[in-house]
Amino acid sequence: MLDMFRQMGGVALLSVLVAVSPIALGAVYAIRPTEGRLALMRPISLASIFGGLCGLTAGLINSLRYVGNRGVPFDTPAVLVGLAESLVPLFIAFGSLTVAWLCVAVGMRRHS
């Protein structure tokens, strides 16, 4: 798994960083729930989704460039691995959103 992060480009790493940011805000809200923190969850969640989609799109672009420049078929192992790795930022974004909103649910329970 760490090897995959070492091979990621700057866009993918930035999108993963943006994708995990809702976890921090969700945890803070779970500990000390306020209306202001809850209001921040929506734009941070959207940023996470768009960051994951950006990472996915950048990975797809790179995979398609590889196919175009090398003239290899799509079922080449290197292309398939590149396509699989392009899904990582989106997977991390949705996973972190799941954890973040579970933290918000805990905070809402404590708040009421």
C-alpha cells in the first residue's frame, strides 16, 4: 500500500489529502458539537468528493496517455494497474466521508 502512495503523482496525493480532511472535522464535531462545525461539514464533504473525482480523472488521463503514447492494448497489465490505481483517491474519499459522517452522527447524538 505504501508503494502505491510513493508512485502517486502530485494531483493524486493532493486529492487524497483533501479527501481525508472531513475525518478531522467530523472527529472535532463528535467531541465538541457546534452549529458552526456542522455547517462546515457540507462544503468540506463536497471538497472531498470533488478531490476524489479529480484524482480519479487524473489517473484515467494518465492511463489513456500511456495507451496512446505506447500504442499498447487496454488489457496490458500496466494499463490495468494504472486504471486500478486511479480509483484509489475516490475510494479513500468515500471511505473518509463514511467515517466523518459517522462521527457527525455521534456528535449529533451528544448535542441533543
